Amino acid sequence: MKSFLFVLESPAYSGSDTQETLDVILITAAFDQEVSVLLLGEAIYHLKKQQNTKDKQCKNIGSIYRSLDLYDVENIFIQQSALSDFGLTTEDLLLPVNVCNQQEIVTLMSQFDFVING
């Protein structure tokens, strides 16, 4: 089994890239690979509770993130500075996450067979 870390940096609903990356995450996990997700910067908004997508005419990605557990994607990491930069706390997020500082992120990335920027 190989380990994959998908790194997302783009804001939620900024285009089709986020949805496509989430699809790849689900497909990779469906093939019994070890899959984790790291959200950097504005990508933290992917996990924000009470997302309003009516004006954007797109699917709420929060439901996809909530389904990751069904695919055994249990490790979601976020950048500690993103919480403070955007005035959020872990209670503002849909799922439990692992909060990492910059040094922990560097160490984390070195632990995976594949690091994929999405």
C-alpha cells in the first residue's frame, strides 16, 4: 500500500479544480491506498461550517469532506496559521482535524510516498 498526501491551497468554489481533486482523493482511497489531506491557506474554507453555495450554483463540497471517513480518509491536516489568519477555530470546521505548524507540515510531507498538489 502506498501513502498519498493531497495538498489543497485554493479557496473553496474557486473553480473546478477543487471538485476534481476531491474526486481523485475518493478514487485513490477506493483502491485501498492510504490517503490524507492537507489544507493550506484559504483552502481551510473547504471545511467551514454553514457554507452557502446557492449564489455560486455549485455543489456544497462540505458533504464530500464529510464522506471521506467512509473511504477511510481519516487524517485531515490544516495549517495552524490559516486558523488565525482567517479568524477561525477548529469549532468552526465540519470535521475534526490535525492542526500543524509550518515545521510539522514539512515533516509531515516527508512521511508520504506521494505528495500531490491539487
